[in-house]
Amino acid sequence: MTEDIDEVEFTIFDTETTGLNPVSGDRIVELAGLRVKGKERIAEFDALVNPGRGISPEAFAVNKITPEMLKNAPGIETVMPKFLDFIQGSCLCSYNAEFDLSFLNHELKLMGQAAITDIAVFDVLTMAKRLLPGLARYALWFVAGKLEVKLTQIHRAFSDVEMTWEVFNKLKIICQQKGITGFTNFSNLFAFNPALLESSNLEKTILIQKCIQAKGTLKLCYISSQSGQVSWREVIPRQIKQDNKYGYLIGYCCLKKEQRTFRLDNILSFEIF
């Protein structure tokens, strides 16, 4: 795959649902996607889905989708194959990807099909948190306002896709300003897929362990979780640790002249010398 993010095709997607928990029986009622490359719109997808059950009052209060609107809509067994064809060959991208992907995979499970695991999935919410640290909140409409996106969120799937794409483009500009333009670094920072992240961190761990054994030094390109700033550091690595969520490099930072801890997924690139 090309390293230039603007040469990668993304499908920005969103779901509207009967409630918040697929495990408790909630289902998709609307599924939308916008396939893009750089700033080019390639194709659109938007479909209402008859969930075969009622919509919770809480969900209706947000999306205003009524039973009458869904009465003659196709079931997910009709909509999902078309959506899978639509996203073929692209990377998925969503605002709060964990939520939307959990519903997609639950519907696939009910259909007797495998979960989506072979497509890179990017989370625009994670992008916002990492590139715009310190915001009072990270709701889509709030982040869009901070980025001066001139759209209003109405909580329908395709309109939310449009807003997410605008936010995505604004955040990509911030990435470019920080020198984050390659697909590998983009994936390390913003991919949601656990397997993809584990593979990337494993590769880093193996190389860093070799550096520790050789008593070498690392030159890191690192993005700070606190400020979102990108900087270069020379670090003498000591050990790698793992907690329930992240992997960490512990080493002596020549810039700060003290031992520091660096999150592995915040390391954009490094050289060993």
C-alpha cells in the first residue's frame, strides 16, 4: 500500500441504531458511507435498515427515525452485502470506531459471517484526542466547531458521515503540519484494529530489544500525549514494559537528562546508532 495518506481510499461510515448495546439486542437502523481519496468524493452509500424490533425512546430522541420510516426498509441481510461490496479495497474510518464497528460485527455474527478483521479501521475520535489534547469535550459537533467546520450535526448517518469527513480533513492538515504524512505512522497513531496495533508495537519491541542488547542509542520521533507536539529525542533504552492497555519504552532521555517513559504507539519512527 502507498505511504501517502492522500493516495489511500477511505470509507467514512456511520451507523444509527435502536440503542447503545448490540449485545443486549440493539440493531442497526441506518448505515451510511462516503468513499473518498484525498479530497475527492468517489461514491456514496446510504440505507435505512428494518431492525425487526422497536427503537428505544433514547435512540429516537437522537436520530428521530420512526417505525414508519423503517416499515418498508430492507433487512440487514440485504443491506450488509451491498455495504461490504462498497467498502472493498478501502480503509474504514469512523468517529468512535469502536461503537460503529461493534454493531457491524454483531450484525455479521447474526448473519453467520466473520467479523471485519482484514480491513484497517481508523478512529477520528482518537485523532481528535491525540492531535487536539485538552479540549473540554470530544463530541463530534464540539470538535467540528473547534475546527470551524460549517455543518450542523443532526444525528442521521449520512449527515454525520459528511461532518466526520470534514473533521477528518481538518485533522489531516494538522498531521501534515506535524510531519505525519505516511500511512505507517498514521496507522500507528490512529488505527483502531487491535491486531494491527499489536503487530506494529511487536515490530518496534523486537528492534528496541536488539538495541538494548547492543547497548545502543535510539533517535526517536515522538508525539506527546499531553501536548500533541512532535519532537526528536535521543534515548538510551533500558527496558520495555506492558500494562493492560499500552506498551512502554523506559530509557534515559539525553535531552531531559533523566530517565523517562515513552509510549510505544507514540513513537512515530526511530533510528538505532
